[in-house]
Amino acid sequence: ISKELVAEKGYNAGQVVRELGKHIQGGGGGQPFFATAGGKDPLGIPVALEHAVEFVK
């Protein structure tokens, strides 16, 4: 996420990946503009991607 979007829209990459990581039996975190996640269930990736859209509306 660009620093501009963090400032303008209030996006937070750390919060996004933390929530989406739950769908793959994992977690994540990081800074507002850069974060990573990991998990044990790759079959949850399609569900996580579906939910990712909700964070950027």
C-alpha cells in the first residue's frame, strides 16, 4: 500500500493481512504501508482474496 493511500484513505496493510491470514490458518502483520502473512492452509487463499476486496472499497 502506498504511503499516500495510507495517509489519504487510512489503509493499514498490517491490519489487512492480519485479518486475511485467519482464512489460511495463519496470521500476519507489519507496517501500515507494508506487511506479510503466512499460514498452514493454502486452500483458504481464494476465500482470503475474496475478502481482500472488502478492505479496499
